[in-house]
Amino acid sequence: MPHNHTRQPHDGSPRYEGSTVLSGKTDQIKGRIKEAAGALTDDERLKREGKLDQAVGKVKVAAEKVVDKVKDAAEKVVDKVKDA
């Protein structure tokens, strides 16, 4: 599981883990609960919803990681241009 971390952008203000990541983790937890409830009650629809929620959550977390990597790469390019 990824670590919660604070990064410092170039303007000096703290940058916290994105709301998309938090939303994704929430979806994953919600999905696990739905899937478990569906298994306990033998409700196939609820189990499927739970699995879907988990998948959506994983996609949100992965997308936020990609966005962070692109932002980091762009910041490095900007720094190199400023230093040139």
C-alpha cells in the first residue's frame, strides 16, 4: 500500500495526497464491504457491485499516481529551463 506523504512543490506550499487517491481508497474499502456483505447474504448483485467499486478505486489511485509522475517530470523540465 502506498505511503501517505507530503511533498513540497516549488512554491514552498505543502502538497498532500490528492483527493482522487483518497476517493479511490474509499471506493476500494466500500467495494470490499459490499462484496463481503454480498457473500454473507448470498447476493450476487451486491458482490458484483463490490468488485466493480474496488476496480474503480484501483483505477482512480493509479490515475492519480500517473498525474503525479507527469507533474514531477514537468517540474524538472521547468527547473532545467530556468537554470539554463
